[in-house]
Amino acid sequence: MLDLTQDVRALTAAIVDIESVSGAERPLADAVEKALAALPHLKVDRSGETVVARTELGRSERVLIAGHLDTVPVAANLPSRVDGDLLYGCGTSDMKAGVAVALKLAATVPAPNRDVTYVFYDCEEIEAERNGLTRVATDHPGWLAADFAVLMEPTDGVIEGGCQGTLRAEITVPGKRAHSARSWFGVNAIHGIEPVLARLNAYEARQPVVDGLEYHEGLNAVAVHGGVAGNVIPDLCVVTVNYRFAPDLTIEGAQAHVREVFDGFEVSFVDAAPAARPGLTHPVAAAFTAAVGGTPRAKLGWTDVARFSALGVPAVNYGPGDPNLAHQQGEYVSLPKIVESERAMLDWLTI
């Protein structure tokens, strides 16, 4: 059972103590659904381990507040514990503190100034095809309809607009196989990746300003695969690179850039996810920024705001957790930050 009347800090601890590693969110999804179903001002639906609750007040605007229920695997960091102003435990920062804030809003604001859809979804931390938002967007697209969305990802209480796109590419360098005792009859493909690495070392990452926010791109080698046996000159070597690109580029534009950097080499693309432009120009977003305060910054990483952007819903990241603590064994969240986040969101939905 989740008691939504308790303080948001205690609620965070209660949520953290319900283990919900990706693929095993059912106990927490059950608790969330049961708690929300008891609130007469909300209509509650469920798809798998994703729970959606919404007000239906006929307001002129609808906003969506989303948070994922899953965590990375537990690393001897449950149950939660409090040390001073810090709450330690798996998922405290990423992102059960944000989930607690959203649940408190759902429980304590029965008549918000905008209609609100709350989405608590599964499988964010693993492969994209299992992501609860992907499933809901396909099976129940109407559940995600909104004018603006806030994803409660850890941002240390700062609005982070949009997100970077990401792609992986394989740069293939051919060679000629030979016996290593007679290496001069072959061409060593591993030796041949030197110019690929030289281009990476000389690469100057773009730092474009998009809708007023500065993004910092990155192009890096993340894997090298080559070699046949200890006595064979390898005839093939592949360098895998990851490109994190700003939201002024489409996936196609990002791919064209990678091809240009590695002109003369065989380039193939393994996967890609689009970037999302900052959702800060929409009037609803301006009201959100005014309520939260501070100076928004660019999101350096990929988040599910890109999924909302693809649905035509401008979205931002905002949550009390610290992104630099995500997935660590010593993960924690600042208890005052949780209270501050709840207060800011309450101001946005009630003033």
C-alpha cells in the first residue's frame, strides 16, 4: 500500500522500498494503481505495468506529468535509509523522488488550473522496444495527448530543455589475412584504424545554441573489434563510434555528418534515436518556467522527451534527483530538493 497523504519525503522512501528493477515493476505498478484508483477525481487506466491517471475537468489546456517506475538492478542499496538531509537507496534519484512528487500532485490537487495526465511507466532503463511509453503510444495514443509534458527525470531541480539525439556507427577498415610469421604478405586491418582514431582525436565537437540553450555534442569511439587468432594478420577491424547530436539535426542530418567525418571509409549505422528541441517556447512551458524559476539549460543526454516530441507534444525534463548520481550504488536524493520540487509544481498547477 502507498499512503498518498504522507509527506512527500516519506512517500519517496516508501516507493524506493518497493523493488522495481526493469521488467519486474508489477508490485510497484499495482501499488500505484490502487492508490490512484481511490481518488474520485481521477480516471485511471493501465497497460501492462504502465498506469495512467487523468483529470477530466474540461480545461482549455492539458499537461502531462510522467515518470518511470523501473530502476537499474539493486546493488545492495535497499532498503532505503536517511542520513541527515539525504535519502539513500536504489532509484532515489533516478527517479522515484520524481514519481513521489507526481503522485502527491495527483492526490492533493483535485481541481488543477489545467487538466493533468499522470503517466507512471515501465521499462525505461532497458531496450527501447520494451518501454511502456512506446507501447501506450501504439495501443492507446489518446492517453498521451497533451499540450505540454514534464518528464520527472533527475535534473537537480533545474529545467532541462529537449535532449540530445544519439546514434552508433561502425567504421569498417579492411585488410588482407596472412600468417603472422610472414606478415608482409598481408595488410593488418587493426593497424589500419589509425587514421580513424586520428580523426576522432582531432574532432572538434559542435556547441550549437538551439532555441536559446547551448548543447555540447560528442563523437567518440566506444568499441574496437578485430583479430582472428594469435598467429593471423587480421583482415577486418571495426571501430564503433557514438555520436551525441544537438536537436538542430535530424537523424538523417547526424548520419550525414558522421559520413562526412569518416569520408573514405565504409560506414554503417547500428541504431539511432532522435533529438528533441527545447519545449520552452510554448505558452504553457513559459508558465511552467515562471513557476519553477531558475535558468533552464540543455539536456546533455537522451530522455523520453524525444518520444513526446515525436508525438507533437513539447516537453522538458525536471526532477529533484541529481543525474550525476543515477545508477550508482551510493545513489541518494536531497530531501529538501524533493520538497522544493513539489512546491514548484504545486504553484504551477494551482496559481
